[in-house]
Amino acid sequence: MSRLMLGRTLERICKAVLLLCLVHFLIMMILYFDVYTQRFDIFSRFNNGRGANSSRGPHHYYYNFSSGRPNTTFASYLATADHLLPSTKPEANHTPPTPKPLPPCPEVPHGLVGRLLIEFSSQITLERVQRENPNVTEGGKYTPPDCRPKQKVAIIVPFRHRDNHLKYWLHYLHPVLRRQKIDYGIFIINQLGEDTFNRAKLLNVGYTEALKDAEYDCFIFSDVDLIPMDDRNLYHCYDQPRHFAIAMDKFGFRITLNGMKVSRPDVRIGRYRMIKHERDKHNEPNPQRFSKIQNTKNTMRKDGISSLIYRVVSVKKYPLYTNISVEIGKPPPRPLKG
């Protein structure tokens, strides 16, 4: 009986040892394939990064560092990975492509709308005008971004105590000028003091000061209370002096005396709307204006730019225009009647 029990005991011990050996062998096989799979996974990711899939955008690599060297740090491993990945630095001899030159701006732009609705009842702020014209740069400058303009135009506005009119003028003129594809700058010539308002002298000042800013090809003189009613009335440079507001033409010019002719737009598009207002103090009509016009032939060579005297007090470049404040002195005394 004792021999039988001893045999069964030995049989159980042998089975247990055999089972332990089997378990040990399975564990070793699992660990071996686990390490082999991780190594293969890492190198396959690097190879994929170098292969055709690398053009699909950035890849994100996830590594298991538990089976690596105990002293290996994350930073050093990334350095190794960076060394294996293809370099993204541009070549030293790489030349950037030359930008394609802009085409010339068309004589008649395509974005014109024709007749405009002009009204002065809504409230206008300079902040609103600035938001509506984001491409206008400091000083009231604009250059078309999609074409090359042939000319550079300076717009001169004589000014005094008309801030509300100026808001409407900027509100309507900037979009018109931008649609006309004009390279332009706006100059507000502000007469300081309360002496008689001298519009003609302010225009001469504006011409002189604008030339200090840039080489303009032509100059457009505009009143701050006149708004064009049609954007087809192009504010371009012309071969002959041009009168844009044909409905406001009351007097002749000195122009014909220089052998030039006055060009005008078509009567259907050369219309302007005037902002109604009371005549300013010290801006009364000159009673000598008719006699001065008649004597233009005798005075034009010695009166004007050649005899211009003024003092610039300040030049401020605002987002929508350049303001030039000047002192032009007192006008000559008028002869007594009788």
C-alpha cells in the first residue's frame, strides 16, 4: 500500500515539474515575440515616414519606452528620431519664385455701378468710413492690389469748419475712387484763422504740398460739399484740363489763355449733389470777382504759384486723409466803392 502511494506522489511531482517547464517556456516565447514586435513596429514607422506616405502631412509617433534602456531619456530618443526623419529645412540655394507682374489697370474698370444714391440723412462717422475702406492706408492713400495704375492722382480739398461735410465726402468718394482703380492720395488743406476764406490760394498750397509727398501725375481740386452722382465720372489724368462737375460750371478759367481746352464728361454722368448749408462767415462772395476774371490775362503770370506765401502749421496723416493746416495771411484790402 505504501509503495502505491509513493508512486502516485512521484507521478504528481513529475507532472507539476513538467507543467512548470511548459509555463516557463510559454512565458519566454511571449516575452520574445513582444520585444521583437516592438522593434519591428518602430522601424516600420520610420520607414513609412520616409516612404510615399510622408507626403500626406505630419505623422505622430507613439513609442513604448518600458522595454528600452533604463537610462534612455525622452529627449535623447527624439533626437535620434529626428536624425532618422527626412530634413524639412529649405535648401541653401533655393530661389523663391518671382512674383507675376500685375496687368495694367483698364481704362474703364469693370466694377463701376453707374448712378449712385446720394443722401445726407444718415449719421456717418469716420470709424465707419474706415471700416468700409480697409485697404486705404495712412494719409488717405490707396493703390489697386490687382492691377498696375498708369497714373498717380492727388485730390486737393480746400477746407475750413466743415467736419460734418468731410465725413460724407470721404464716405462716398473713397469707394468711388477704389472702384475706378486709381492710385490716389487725399489732401485736406485746412485754412486756420477766421480771415476771409481763400479757396484759390488753398488749392495752390495743396498743389505745392502734395508734390512734397510724392510725384503725382495730375491734381484734382474738389469742394468738400460736392459729391459725384455717378462713378463713371472717372477721376483720371487727361490730356487736357478736365471739369468734372459740369452742372456746377459758372465761370471760365485761366486755362484757355494757355492754349488749352477744357474737357468735360458726358452730361449724363457729370452730375454732382451739393450738401446744403448756410454760407460761412468770412466766406462771402468777392465783389471784385468779375473784374478779376476779366483781368486774368494781365495777372496770371505774376499771381499764383510764383507769388505764393503761406506757413504750414501742421501735417497730420489720418487713416482716411492727410490734413495740412496752414496760415495764408490776410487778403489784400478791397477798394472802397464809389
